[in-house]
Amino acid sequence: MIVMTGALMAQGTDVNVDCTELELPRNGDLTGDGVVTANDAQMAMWIAVTTGTNFQVNLLCSADCDGDGVVTEEDVTSIFLRVLSLETCIDG
């Protein structure tokens, strides 16, 4: 789990990013291609379970599907459900 607030590169489990203030979308589209796919969900899962790795802030924000400031397995599930058009993220 990565908790977010902070800088342009984030690392570890105590990272904090204010996506709203930075005006970064929390939409599940980690690849930035305009389409949410299983690849986006796979990337989000990697972020949710990996610690001690640097991630770009835009990836963290996109992976935080529910907008609670924490990337978790629940966000990953929401992104997978978005792929199936069964759920949406906070920003689309």
C-alpha cells in the first residue's frame, strides 16, 4: 500500500500526493492512452503491492481510483471493474 502526499516522484509506503491540488486525474488510466484496460489494472496492482520503488506522481494519482489518497487492492479492483464497464473511478 502506498499512502500519498508529496513531490513529483514518490517512493515507499509513506508517500503522499495531493492529486486534487496538482489537478491530476484519478481515473484508472495509468498508461495515459485514454482507455482503461487490464494493463492499467495490472500497473495499479504493481503500485499497490510494491514498496521502496519510485513511481511518477501521475501514475499514483491514476491508480488512486477512489481518491482516498491511498493506492490499495480496492483501487485495483475498481479499475478492473471499470474495464468491464461495471464501475467508475472518482474522476471518470
